[in-house]
Amino acid sequence: MQTNNELLGQTFAAPMATALTLAALEGGAQTREGEKNLEETLAALL
């Protein structure tokens, strides 16, 4: 489990991952509507 946590941490430490995560949050990914339409919400970021 520790290896998984380390790899996940490395993934989210990458600048692109940080930028995409922030964009997803700003785009409403954490809202009820954003979660209901998560595929569309995230596709709009690309």
C-alpha cells in the first residue's frame, strides 16, 4: 500500500496534474452536477 501512495503522490506532484486538478475543481467537478456529468466535465478540460 505504501508504494501505491508514493506513486499516487508522485503523479499529483507533476505540474500538469496540478493544473488539471485545479481546472477540474474550478470547472465544478466537485459539485453534484459536475459529478453527475463527470465525463463531460473532465472532457471539457482537454
